[in-house]
Amino acid sequence: MDHQKFARRNRLLLWVTVVLICVPVPLRAQNHAKDKEWPSYAADLAGTRYRPLDQINASNFNELEISWRFNTDNLGNRPEYKLEGTPLMVNGVLYTTAGSRRAAIALDAATGELLWVHGEHEGARGAAAPRQLSGRGLAYWSDGKDERILYVTPGFRLVCLDAKTGSRIPTFGDGGAVDLKLNDDQIIEPDLTTGEIGVQSAPVIGRDTIIIGAAFREGYTPKSMRNNKGYVRGFDVRTGRRLWIFHTIPKKGEFGYDTWLDGSAEYTGNTGVWTQITVDEQLGLVYLPVESPTGDFYGGHRRGNNLFGESLVCVDLRTGQRKWHFQLVHHPLWDMDISSAPILADITVDGKPIKAVAQPSKQGFLYLFDRVTGKPVWPIPEQPVTVGSVPGEWYSPTQPIPSKPPAYSRNGVSVDDLIDFTPDLRKKAEGITAKYLLGTVFTPPVVSQINGALGTLTLGTASGGTNWPGGSYDPETHIAYIYACNACLEPIGLVQPPKEVSDMRYVYGTAGQEVKAVHGPGENAGADAPMPPQKKAASEYVELNVDGLPLVKPPYGTITAINLDKGEIVWQIAHGETPDLVRKHPALHGLNIPRTGQESYGVGTLVTKTLVIAGESQVTTTADHPRGAMLRAYDKATGKEVGAVYMPGPESGSPMTYIVNGKQYIVIAISGGAYSGEYIAYALPSATE
Amino acid sequence: MNSRVAIPILVISAMAGAFNVFCWLGPRASAQEEQQTSESQSVWDGVYTEEQAKRGQGSYQKDCSICHGDRLNGTGEAPALSGGRFFANWNGLTLGDLFERIRKTMPQDKPERLTRREKADILAYILSFNKFPAGKNELRQQTEWLKLIKFEESRPERNRPSQP
């Protein structure tokens, strides 16, 4: 073509480019369709709880309204007050578990209209389950044509449903269900109906393999040193055929068997994976966060390091073969179950890119590893720790303690941690803690003595720290956002139980108090068994509070932003309104106390393009709102609160978000106290209002 | 005195006596009713009896302490039934709300194991443990009555000055 035409064409091209650059961002940078959905419990298989959405942002968060609500009372034979699910959203449909039967439900994601319900009536087997009620969620799978929903019932059966109708898929397992108490490389004792094993986490699916862990009863006062084991299995998502199994307690001849002295691997159980599992589909690797072995606080019947208890284990997605592992706690004695999803993070450390995995924990450490090789990103040296002297016990002389990042919540208890609003309150607190052994993290439990220490006072153990909701991660900025309870005190004392309570030498208890089996909610408390006669307590019960106030000083609960490239804390804030009992306490009258946060461990975070969002799990009544709890949004760069909306009840599940019909929603489970389970969806007011 | 005079006198005396007795009992009965129907009733008004709380303590130790603790201080998963956290959950609501929660869902493994009466007794024990005053009347077991009793953490103000 001639020169003039060529120049004109170039000018045209130049102007088109300029116009395109100037076109408003929302039009140009459309969210990828996948970004608008929430197809997996933690948003994605990497465990990030992150979605790059910003229709809801700092400028409009306060305008959020309840768009729809779904009450779960009738999804079971009675209302539930422990609704902990994170729903999924795919193709305009919200899927989740709900109700005291752990029904699977599908709702219209825009209106909350019920599309279908599926509940399994398990009779005695369900009633005997160690982990009952609605659980934490389910899994979605599609091959582009078929869509399926898979979940695990309280009675420990894996059920596969048609996502469109909620009916069982007859070609999966046995008529649509796989009995998980079978084909588990062990005989579940004493029988299939009452045998203790179950799970409440949402199963995860990677490359057509569905992976199921295992959970048991609370381990404070086990009936026996013997229990069923919590192996992990991978099943074919289409047929339910078992593809592989990983023995979290090694069998004879397997690696790690000799870390259980005196053949204790034969009879010790638990050591399951009760929390969320993470998958790297590209690498074909699965990350298993393993819990404690039998007997949370006494290991005299399982001497040795006890692999793979309280270990992060990486296994092959196809075969279940162990690739690497790292034991966070040797010979566990503090109930430091690995409680939440390992988070996959592609980071850059000292200029080097690392495919990492970041593991939050109850003990307030964030452990970072190269997720291919298992090599710690920063050194996690073995440090000498206090060795105890409980009869028959075995102790690890060292424990691994990360050098970086620094602990993000309290572990160990010292006098400096005690309440200090006033000198008088501090003095009273010291009077209380004088009856306990204080120490740094990994100070071992002691035999409880009336005229000595009642126990070891701990933080960052049983409740944590970070518990099952886990943390969130922003893959754009390489920052992890992690909620932690910073005041969840646990006194750990050991007592000798009567034979009818346990065959273990020691279980959790307090000297002079009758040893009672500690139960969690929903457990079969042996309804028809006669209770042992009451014995008068020989010692006065020590209340772990000072005139009703928390024994330790604030912050009681925190959200911490950690830069994973640098291993540094960027910001940390107290999350949660100051509890009523602190705000109204006569001893604090006139003092200006900054927001303290709340002492709860069941809070989950959601990260979006600009916000970190988390709800409160305690109800308060303030000048700003009638009795209720707030859903708060923080600027993710600075931690500054940018908005808060009212929830009629306390949150009990983690928030999730999605876009449907061009509108962004945040959905959160609310329940507890006076409030029975409800899923509530928030959205911005419609333009026409 | 002949019977024609005596009998009417006896009858009148009996009626007067009965009237006196009625006068003595009557106002008390209506005060009771008033207490129970008063909309301003709260947990500070002596809404349970010591006897009832004692019964409730026995039931509590047998069926509730296993999860909620011997001293109502809670365990890992079951919350405390005393103290600030408990008050924050229920302050401003009514005993009827709390009773419904217990009636429908507690004990968690088998709510039908205890009768309504036993659950009202346990609620009385919880009130007693939390140092709310006892009174002359037992806590009733019907939710509609219990909904009239406000759960208030702090003793409400009495003798408020009238509005100008």
C-alpha cells in the first residue's frame, strides 16, 4: 500500500490502543468466570480462601444488606446450633451441608431458594458417630457433562449425588454410597455400628480422586490406649473404588514403625486427618495435616516420636505414597493437632521462586516448606525443651521451632501475659497462676497435685492459636492472613483414672476432682449407662478468670498479615468487639481500653481483591448495635477496619463469596447460643432501591 | 338461744369466717398471679425456689456436667453456663428463649431423656449458680410463662423518676 495509507493505519492503531487503555477498568478487566465461583471448601484446592472480587469494597461494605437467609432447623430431627459449613457455589447453585442430620442441600445462589435436599437416615450408626451434626462442607465434581456432589455422613459413609437433583448416583460405590468403615486396612472395633471413626471436614477432589481423612472423639480422656486408626484414603470419584491408602500410623515394616516403641503402633489409634486436605493438581501431590495420637496429653503407652502424629505429610495424588514429611511436634503431648488446611503459596524468597506450602497451627507458628522437596523455607531447628517427669512417660528432648516467621499468637504462658488493666487485677491473676506451672511453648503437662501444681497452664495448645477455620492467602501479594485465638487457656493436668473411665495410666484431669470422661457435643454419652456415684471434691475449683475477666491480657483474638516472601509480620490487629463483660466491668470503669478482640477459635477469614473479611463469633450489645455480632472488613494492606455490618447471631462458619447475575454475595453460617443455624447472604442494595 | 336465731347466726358467722379466710388468701393469690403475669418480671424477682434448684442440681450433675463442666464452666466444645460469655449470649432475651434451647436440644445426645419439669429444675439451678435470687414460687415449665421473665445480667433500676 502507499505511504499515506500506511501512516493512517498506524495512527488508527495508535488511537485504538489509547482508547483501549483508557476504557474503565471494570469493563476491561472482567473477572474470569472461575473467579466468580467457589468450587471447593477453601475456594480452591490450594486452601487460599481467596477470590479476586471487588464489587464489594471499602467504599460500600457498610451498605451490605441481608439478601437472603436459609434457616436449617428442619434439616434433621431437631435444630442445630453448630453450623460450621462453608458453602460451594458453581453455576449459580450453592451447595452445602446443614442441619442435625448433615443433609446436603442445593440453593439458588441468588435467592436462597431450596432446590433439593438429601439426608441419610443412619439410625444407631449415626447416633453413635464421634463427629455428628452438619459438619464443615462437601465437594463438587464435574467432567464437563455430569455434575456431582460428594460428602461424608456422620456415620462415615461417602455419598455421591447428582448435583442437579440430589439423588444418589447408583453407579458409585454400593448404590451411591461407600461404607468408609470397610476397606480401611483395619477392622473397625468393636463393630460397624458403634465403632469410633468419622469425619466432619469437607472432602477434597483432585484429578478425579476424592480424598477422605478420619476423625475421632475428643482425646482428653480416652476410654483406652487402644483405638481405631485414622488412615487416609483416595477413591475414584466416578466409581468409589479405593485407589490408595496412607497409613498415618505405619504398619510393621513401613517407614516410621520404629518411632512407636514396644510395638505400640499395633494398638495406638487416632492420628487421623480431621481437617482440610490440600491438593496440588499440577504437581500431583497431596498435603495431609495429621492430628494427635491416642491420648492428647499422655503418651506413656506410645513411647517414641510417633510418626506421623502431628506431622505434615506429602503424598502422591495417584498412589498415596509418601513423598516427604515433617513432624511439627515429636511425641505429641499438647493436643497440637494440625488443625487447618495447608496453604499452597508460590513465593519468592531472596530472589528465588519457591513453590511453598504454609501450615498455620494451634501453637501460633506458621511453618513454611518447599512443597516439592519438603525442605523448610527458613530453618526450623531442633531446640532443647523442658523434659517432664510424669511416671511412665517418654519425652522428646527437642522440638522443631521455626526461625521465621515469628510466632503470630501466644504459646506458653508467663507472668507478662497476665491481665494488667490494673495492678490489683494483675495481683489477683498471679494468685491464681501460682497454682499452676507456667512456661514457654512445649512445657510438658504435669501430674495434677492438690498441694502443688494443678497443671501446666498453656496457650497455643488444644484450642489454639489457629484452629479448623485456618488461614487465607493472597497469591497476588504473597501475604497470608491468619486468625488466631490469643487467650484460649488450657490447664493441662494429669490424673490417674478409675478403671471404668479409662485403661490408661493417666488422663486429663484435676487433682481432687472426680475424673469424668470429657465429651464433645453430639457424642453418645452412654445414655442408658448409670453414672458413677458423685464424690465430694477434695479441692476447691480454681476459676481461670479474674473476677470474671480473662486471665490473660488482650488481644484475645487476632488477625495477622504475614509476608511469606520475607517471613515477616506486616500487621496484626485485634479482631472482634470487646466482650460485654470487659466493657461493663466495674473494676475497669473509667479506663480507656482499646478493642480487645474476642477469645474464640472458630473464626475464618476471607480475602478479596482489597479486603480481609471475618465475622465475630461472640454476641455483644453495644451503643453501635443491639445484641448481635458484626461481620467486619479490613483493608488487607494495612489492617485498618473499613466497614462492619450487623449479623443477628454469632458466626460459626467461615465467610465465602461469589458473583451471580453480576452481583457479588458474601455467605456466612451463623449459629450458637440462642441462635439456631442459618446461612445468611449479604449483598449490596439493588440499584432500583 | 333458740335454733331459729342460732342457725342464721351460725351461717352468717361461717360466711364471715369464710370471707375472712378468702380475704386473707385472695390478695395473696392474685399477687402471685400478678407476679407471674407482670410484663416487667426479670430473673432478679425470685423466680425459682431453693428446693427446685436443689433438685435441678442433681439432674445437672447427672446429665449436663459431663459436657458443661461440674462448675458450669464449660469444656472444649460445650460452652459455660455461667459468667460473662453466658450472659452475653442471653442478656436481653427471656428465660423462655433459654428454656426452649434446653427443651429442644439438651442433653445433646438425647433431649427426650429429661422431662420438661426436670429441665425447668435445671434452669432453676443454673439461675441459682449464677447468683440470681431465689423466691417463693417455682420456675414454671411452660414456655409461654417463661417468656415473660427477662434474662438481665444486671439488676434493673427500680423507682425510676417519672417522666416530666
